[in-house]
Amino acid sequence: MVHWALRHSVWMTAAEEQTGKTAAAEASGSERFESRIPEGDDRPRLVCRDCGFINYENPKVVVGSVATWEDRILLCRRAIEPRRGYWTLPAGYLEQKETAAAGAEREAWEEAGAKLIIDQLLAVYSILHISQIQLIFRAELASPDLAAGAETLELDLFTWQSIPWDDLAFPSVRWALHDHRAVRGQSGFAPRGNPSEPEEGPFGL
Amino acid sequence: MVHWALRHSVWMTAAEEQTGKTAAAEASGSERFESRIPEGDDRPRLVCRDCGFINYENPKVVVGSVATWEDRILLCRRAIEPRRGYWTLPAGYLEQKETAAAGAEREAWEEAGAKLIIDQLLAVYSILHISQIQLIFRAELASPDLAAGAETLELDLFTWQSIPWDDLAFPSVRWALHDHRAVRGQSGFAPRGNPSEPEEGPFGL
């Protein structure tokens, strides 16, 4: 028996998430699960009819950075699905026993061979449809010497004007870039959150 | 077969965490798990020898608040283990498809019948030994009318001087209270992190 334990790809799109879930459910016997409220709990969970395994699903934490060298921002072109070929910030799942900042540093190193000097938390985004909490830091690069990792096709340092806006991988990449720009020159600020404007709104992207 | 899927109690202490894990492992057949690197992954995970289930463990997100009415801070005395009888902030696990702020509001409502007016993110704590990320908000209470929930023995609003410092449930409760005080009067600030001082340090608590 294989329990349903998909590890969702970072920043998966809504459609892919749906597809992924359905495919996983079919492939792994998730029909064994029923939705019910376990004893002592207060909301329904997926419980295996056979063995009682409770599939607690908790939101996952993604950590990443908007990292700059002088006035240019590091972006990586994704070598993996979802959104292969599109540009993203160095980011990924926080691992066990890792601080959020250490996770952001690790992801930048793994994806871009980049060493970060983290400044402060830039933004906290809640991506509800995939239950992700993204913690995005503002950072400087210790050096412009970079190297694409296994999950990166190529990388580059972009001025604001040269950012490939039409080829960004995820909405929250665009949010983070705009939030980074919005706090230029500020040295202590409250982290930004999801834009309150509709996604097709003021950014015009 | 019951897979090892303990839901750790919020802010469990190191000792309790260890005990809990051991007991759970014994009770639920976790000897079926071996530690190995799954295909396409880059680090060891616990994999069931029998069925291939991969027990991905991700850090869990706890959301909570330092909520005030005038100059007094809401604390709740825990009705549940761990640390039953000790005082804590309203906080708990973030649920799926819930923003961090909504989660903090829900916990305050469930544990204290409190309606929050959230101001901004006060602190992000990384509790490494239990792989928790705590997002603690600064908030005001919409009203001083409160009611202890099922997980709360009693609650009260404390002035700084009357806080039961010797009976706080967890170190991060103390951190949050001190951080809340440190940013008094500031209306936009970078969230605070773990104190860099050793736990037995400057707070003298």
C-alpha cells in the first residue's frame, strides 16, 4: 500500500496542482482514505480506512530571496517543471531543522552558486490554493560569480528594465520584484504581503 | 499498519518532543522505516520498507499573536499538554488554505474568544529542534470581552509588571513579549527573530 504523499513542486500552478493531486490519488490508492474528524481534533482529515494513518496536511514553507549585485537582480531560468524555462527567484522548500534565512541561503547556493548576505525579511506571501507560506528575504550577493545548479537552465543579473516580465514563472516572483523595488532605500520596514489588487491589476502584467 | 505521523503539540519542549517521538515510534511501527535518499531527491528521508511511503517531514508553521487591550497583554493558561497550567500566547498550527494572519485570528478566537485587529508581523522565530517556524503578529483586541476555549484553563490581560514570567509555557512566549515591548511606538519595523543571546542570558528568566 502506498499512501498518498506527493511532494508538491515549488510554486506549482493551480492547474498543475489539481492534476498532480488527481494523478497521485489514482496512482497511490488514495481511495483508501476517507475524510473524517479524528478523535480530539476539530476538523476533517484524510484517514486511511485500512490502517488509521492520518494524513495531516500542513502548509509548506517556501524560502527564497530577491538578491542583488549593485542594481541588478538575480533570476534563474527553471530547468524543472512546473514552469520549466521560465524565470524565477532562487527559492524552495524549507527543510527540517533549518532557519528560514538558512534555507534561503541554501536555495541560492544550490540553484545559483550564490552566496547571500541577507538583509531582512522582504515579504510573506500566502499562496492559498496550494497552502504555501513564502518567506522572501532581501539580500545582496557576496559576489557576482554565479553558477547554475541542477534545477537551473541559466541565470543572469537583471536591471529593472531588463527583467523578463513576460517570462516569469509565478505571480509571486512578480510580487517580490515589485515589493523589493517599493522598499528601496528603506532599512527597516514591515514585510510586505500579498498584493491586495487583483492579479491582473495595477502591475499590468 | 499505522505509519508514524505524530502531530506534535504546539511549542513542545525538547524533552517532550524526544519522549513523544520515541513513544510514537514504538507504538506505531516506525521500525518499518529506513532512512534513505529517494530517487530524484538530495537528502535522506524516512521510507517505509513495506510500501515505499515516504515520510516527508516539513517544518510546521505556528501562527500566533501578542494581542493587547490598552496596555495589557492577553495570555492564556494552557489546558493541554505540553506545559499544561503554564501561560502562553494564543497560537497554534496554521491550517491548509489559510493565510498566516487568518490563522492567528482563528487561534485567538478558539483559545480566548478574542477578536484581533492585526497590525503587523512582530517576529519570525525558528525553533530548530522541533522544526517550527513561528509567525507572531502584533495585534490589538477589538474588545476586552474574552472567553476561555477548550484548550485554555483561564485567561487574563496582564500589564508588563504582572506577567507571570516564571510560569510561561515556552521560551518563545518570552521572546515575543520582549520583542513586543522593544518595538513599542514603532509603526513599521522589520520583524524580530530569535534572540542571538543564549536563552539563559540577558532576560534573566
